[in-house]
Amino acid sequence: GSDATSAAVGRGGPARQLVVEPAERPPHAQGEEGPEARPDGEQHRAVEEGALEEARARRLATEGRRRPAEAARVFAGAIRLREAIYEIFLAFAHEKETRAEELAVLNEALGRALAHRRVVRGRSCCTLGWEEPPGALDAVLWPVAASAAELLVSGDDLARVRVCGLYEDGECGWLFVDQTRSHTRRWCSMKDCGNRAKARRHYHRVRGEAP
């Protein structure tokens, strides 16, 4: 699927851009990274999908060039977190038990994130925000870990996590939260995977074959 505006995680927030709508890759090829599997590629993708402001992305890129070893470590951790959260939600979508290893990765990231959670001034008194120390390369991962955890304990939203209907065909691995009234959504994007499946059914029907 390629509809990055799909309501993928409901109130999950930033986890959607990093994890639940992962870089396009065969769904069974976990851990195999494509051409965007490098810090500048992920940064560009995050800006495109609205997960990271462009000015902030430029600051991070500049800081990362100053501290390449730390930037590489943070990037590797981001990929590990992305894969762990993806596997957690994929297991849930298939009604399977989540593995302790993936939960451990999320909890480790969540522990680091919550150390920077702050009550800040908002429109009506206060709201929850984030402390962002200058130069903290992993600051962009804190809301990702927190939003994934919030979705996992959300109840209603979690119960609506689905995997795209083309997953079993090895064509799409995207996850989404089914926010339709009937809770019967099958595709990550109707204009992409949904149309592809519809065209395939039509082709087989014309040929008199089973889809």
C-alpha cells in the first residue's frame, strides 16, 4: 500500500509514520531494508509524511554529521524500535501472542522516553509535552514509543488493528486501525490495494477462474 494518509493507528499518533505504515517491503521479509534504510532516507520520509518538521530535520541532520557514531547508533535503535512495534501489532492483528523480545525493545525505548515527559502550558492551563534537550538525536523517537504504548493499552482502538488484505499474498504488509462504522475494512488503502484486489477479481471472473 502507499496511502500515507490512511488512519493507521487512531490515537497512536507518531507511531503511524514510523512503524504501523512501514517502508514498503514484502511483509514476510522482516528486517530487510530498502534504499531508504539510512539516516538521511528515513529523515526525508519522515518529513514527507508529517512525522518530522523540516526545520527540525535539518537541525538533526546537522547534529548527526557532527556526531556520526552516535547518529548511527540512534538510527540502528530507530530501526529496531520500528521493527519491534510492527511485529507487536502484526501479531495482534493475527490474534497471536506478542513476543517478549519485541515488548522488551518497546519498554526500553518507553523508559527512555518517559524520562523526558513534561507538563507544559497549553491553551486551557496545561498539557503533556516533551522536554527536548539541545542535540538529543533520539528525541524524535520518544513520542513514537509513547504513542505505540498508548495504542497497545487503548482497548477499542487496539481491537481494530488490522493487516492489509493483500498480506497473505505477500504484496502488502501495512497495518491500520479500522475506523469504519461496520468494522469491515479490508485494505490499507482502497485506491491502492483495494483497487488492485478488485481488478484481480474482475480479471479472474472474466476468465472464469477462481481468484
